[in-house]
Amino acid sequence: MRLPRGRKPSWIRLFALLVTVPVLVYLGGLLWFVELIPREPGDDGSRTDAIVVLTGGAARVATGLELLRQGRARRLLVSGVYRGVDVQELLRTQRQSPGDIECCIALGYEAGTTEGNAAETRDWTAREGVASLRLVTASYHMPRSLLEFRRAMPGMAIVPHPVIPESFRRDEWWAWPGSLQLVVGEYHKLVAALLRPYLGSPR
């Protein structure tokens, strides 16, 4: 049987549909994720009981320390610190004198993942009687961090405070290999975190 000119066999159309739909869904999800990434550093001027910094970049810790010095919270937790690093060494690394803030800083050594950061913070806030916190992390990491923290502490008031890395190009991420890698990698991790409760996958 000869097909009419220009008419593709049904199996080709089905194959094209099976390929096209997942690609469009993936790209749509990726663009949705990019829209979740904050464009500006977070600073609404409010106070919280505590500040929580997730390690992974020097600017994050420096931002958290500056917020503490400004009196924006009474306590600071740096989560995910290497074992052996103490508060004085952390301050020396940041080229800051201990002053009056050394006593207000706690270091968490247990977390190795964002989910672990949330669990470590949950335990610490329970011990410290913290009801609100300011979450400091990189802008591209903020969507997944908020997901994990809100999942671990549903009753906690969380104020996001994104730090914009100098090397990250949020608006032209596709044109910069480093930014492209960060965006795609974080998107995959966010999807995995969203699906984890349903799939029972490990962190």
C-alpha cells in the first residue's frame, strides 16, 4: 500500500511524539527552575531568631557574619563545616576579629548534603528554641534549600537570603559553561529532591 505523498507512517509520528513531549517537559521544567533563582541578594531588613549559613562558598559565610554583626539575629549556625575547624579558625579565614560575635556562632559538622543541612538545623533550632531563621546560601542553591528546610521544619519561619556568586550569570546562564553546568545540575538535584518522598530514594 502506497502512503499519500507527505504522509508519514503512524509509527514515525508516534516516535516523534514520544521524543518531543519529554524534551519539552524537561525544558519547561528547566525554565521554571531558572525563574525560581533569585536575581538580587536578599535583604528585607527584618530580624530573625537565628541565621543559618550553608557552606559551599566564602561569600556565604562572610554574609552570615556581617548579618550577625548588624544584629539581625542573636545566633548564627554554619552548617556543613569540616571537622577540626573551630570558630576562631573560621573567623581567621574570613579575616575577622572575634569581637563580640564569637560566642554567638555555632558550627555544625554532621551535614554533607542539603537534606543533611536541614536535619542538622532542625536539631539545632530545637535545642536553641529558635522559631525563625534567615537562610543564607547561593542564589542557584536557594530553591532546593528552601524545599529541604521547609520539609524538615514545616512550622519554622524562614527568610531566604540569597548570595549572588560573582561568577554566576543568572540571566545568560546558557551562554556561560560554568553557569550552565550549575543550573542544569541544580535542576536535576531539585527534581530528585521533589521525587524523593514518592520514590523512597536515598539522599
